[in-house]
Amino acid sequence: MKQPKVKIYTTPTCPFCVMAKEWFRVKGLEYEEKNVAEDMEARQEMVELSGQMGVPVITLDGEVVVGFNQTLLESLLD
């Protein structure tokens, strides 16, 4: 399986962010993490991508997934 380009926008207190990162780890997927609580540029980028402030926002090869939607992420990996 080709390594997709994965980016996850998170906050330190988000339980779904932790679950998503653990899922990536189990799947053997590398990801770039952006902490939107500290990084204002990343927060702006996330809002422009998703249209909202909720985390996690995940991009997988350019596809935007709002929340930890495991079913959708699985289908994007296939």
C-alpha cells in the first residue's frame, strides 16, 4: 500500500484526535499533526478546508474528513 499524505488538525484535549492518531499508528500510516490550539495559521487553514472549528479535521491525499470517521477513512485508503 502506498503511503498516503495524511494531515490531522488537533487540539491537546480532543479524545477523537487521540483515537484517530492511534488508528493511524495501528494502520502504520505516517501523519503530520497540526495543533490548532497553538498554531493560528493551522487553525485558519483548517477552517478554510472544512468550514468549521471542530476537530479532528483530517486530510488524506487531499480529501477532507471532518471528525474521526473510521468508515470513510477506510474507504479512502482502498
